[in-house]
Amino acid sequence: MPNSVTRAQIESYDQDVLRNKVRCDLPLCPGCHSLPDSFRRHQARPRTFYILCDLLVHVLRCLVIRWKCPGCNKTFTQQPPFALPRKRYTRETILDYSGYYLNEEPATYRGTVLEESSEIFHASTSKEEPINNRSLAHSTPYRWITSLGGFKEIQRCAQDLVLQKNPASGICRHLAALEIAPGKHKTAARKAVLRLCRQLIHLELEFRATFRSSIFPFFATSCAWR
């Protein structure tokens, strides 16, 4: 099963929010360019996350912080370290599923969401019935890949940063050599999205090896998620 953030990690972050232990990691305000050190905590709002555990999808709630810029009064959401914007599944799950589909030529969307040929169901909140009839849909990784394949600015900036740190890196040649199996797309536009997504996932591995940190969410935030 793909990696997933644990219940303990989400609960720990939730407690850190409640105790005001989460510092502001947002970039400069895009409106007035104020420094994030001057941002004020605006509110903490609940957000729902899905995690994978014991072949089930479990639903957890966690607080996320919104900060306010004192210069222009705009508010911004700070993503937890395990989250992506507008995605309920956690970062590692999204990257692992998407990477499996793109790197394995025979992989299909329907096959990608199976675990040992079995569907992954959502856990039930009822003690009498441990699972419900809702399973992980094959359209879910399709949407994940579409989102990741749209982050052109993130990819460009992350690649430049890797090259600044290690000018001898072969990351450019490696990414350029990545291709997409013909059966995974019907149009040139979709092929471009798939290829950009695959390149970003491979770049994430290089970024982690270089900086001991993920592209997501903090570096991606500095690129305004473009």
C-alpha cells in the first residue's frame, strides 16, 4: 500500500495548532510584499483528511491556520506538511499513487487503486459495520495527476534550485528522457500533463536527496502553487 501520513502525525499537528506552536512558513505577501514574520494568526479552521491504514480509508479532522497580512489585510492558508491544497488525501499517498501509474507501463487507473487485486474501502463510523460500500474511485488518481501536471512554475523553480546547489546534476537530462506509455493518453494535451506530472514526481526525489526536504508544501507555496 502507498505511504500515508499516520493518525498520530495529524493529531500531533492539530495539537500544535491549538497550542500556537506552528510558526508561519508562508512566503512574502503577494499583494504588498510584507515579510511573513509580521503576519498575524487570523483563525484556525478544521479540515478533513483521508489516510490509508489496514486497507481502509480513514477520515480525520485537523486544524489548519489562516494568517493575515497586516499590510493589505489579505488572509492566506498555511498547508500542513503532509497536505496539498484542495486535496483530502495526504501528500505521500498522492505522489505514490500517481508515480505508480506513470512509471509502470501496464498500470491502469482502475488497477492503481487496487491493493492485491482488492478494492480499498472507506472505513465506517459505525462500530457494527467496519466498512461502508464506498471505495477509492479510479477517477481519483486521474484528478491528482491532472493537478500535479499543472505545476509548471514549481517544476521550473525546483529544478533551478537543484542545479544551483549541484551544477553537475544530470537532472535536466533525466527529466527530458522521461516518456509516457502510448496507451495512457489519447490527446497531445493529456500526454503533456502526464509527462509534466511524471517529471515533477522524479524531481521530488532529487529535491529530497539534495535538500532533505520535500517540494510540497512549503517550497510549492513560495511558487504560489503554479
